[in-house]
Amino acid sequence: MGHLAEIVETIDTDAGTARVTWHRARKARLVLAVSHGAGGGIEARDLRALAAELPAHGVSVALVEQPWRVAGKKLAPAPKTLDVGWRGIWPVLVKPGLPVIAGGRSAGARVACRTATELGAHAVLALSFPLHPPGKPEKSRAGELLGSGVPTLVVQGGNDPFGRPEEFPEGSYEMVEVPYGDHGFAVPKRAPIDQDQALKIVTDGVLKWTSSLG
């Protein structure tokens, strides 16, 4: 196995106490740090799948819990506060001395995009990037994605109400589509792929991309 035991660290940030759960690779060449969305935690199916799969391929996975989540609150604070929490955990992520991919799902993906250049992220992984609020395509957040300033991979469900893959603007990022997937990459029972296959599309896509980063 290329996978060591989980290690949990708590970090004091200016937004409160954050938590990082490490799934370390034995011979790591990269760190992938991923945070959760505005209504969920690190138990999200895609985050769990990445933490289970990537360490065997030389990528340590750090699952980041924002301070509001550690404090037991139900809803995320303003984007500025999320950025403060993310900046506060960054020194712990770079401590192993490896290139760090900043990542997250939904609101966490926005944080990673907004802060990537400033923090010196190696790349950005945007899982279920919320291109717009459901039903409001005019309220686009494409500027955050296009402004990440580093190599960026978007993994998006084909039926994501926050933005289907075909709604995304042209840009220098790469895209992996999870067919039939919703905002949480859940696929309907009638879909021709099952849930495990959907998650394999996520992990295979991320692995292929990380190996191309060098």
C-alpha cells in the first residue's frame, strides 16, 4: 500500500480553528488540498474517493475543513471569510515541501481559484465549480475560474444545476465531465453508469491531470 494512516491537524486561523485530515502517500510528489462546499463537509463522495485513491499514486491528499464547519455551524460565511480560513491553513499544506494543488468542491473551488496566485498554488482542482446560482445563469462566476492564474482542472457533473459543462466559457482550463452527475456527482438510478463508475471518472480524470503537471 502507498497509503499511511490518517493524521488530523487543527490549525488556528484568523477565521477560527480549521482542521486538516491528511491521507499521505508513502512517496509523495504532490499535495492535493481540497475543501468542502458551503453546505457539506469532507464526507462528500468525491472528496472521499480522491482521498482513498490518490495516495497510492504519489499524491498526498489533505481534506480541509473550514472553521465554520469545525465550529458546527450549518451554513458557510461570506466568501471573504472563507478565503481568510484557507490562507490560514496554507502554511501547514506547504510544510512537506512539495508542490500544492489547491482544490475544493463548489464554494471550496471558488476559494481555491481566488487565492491560487497569491498563495503560490501549483495548480487548481475545481470540483463542481458553481458557475452560477441554480436558475440564474446571468450571475456568472466565470471570472474567478478564468482568473486562477495556474493550471486548472474542472470536474463537472453533466446535470449540475450550478452550471453544466456546455455552459462554461472558453478558457485555458481543462474539463472532465461526469455524465448524468448532479452537483454532488450523484447519478440517477436510470443512468447508464452507476455511482462507482461516476466516481471512477472523477478519480481517473484527476490522476491523469496530476501526472501531466510534472
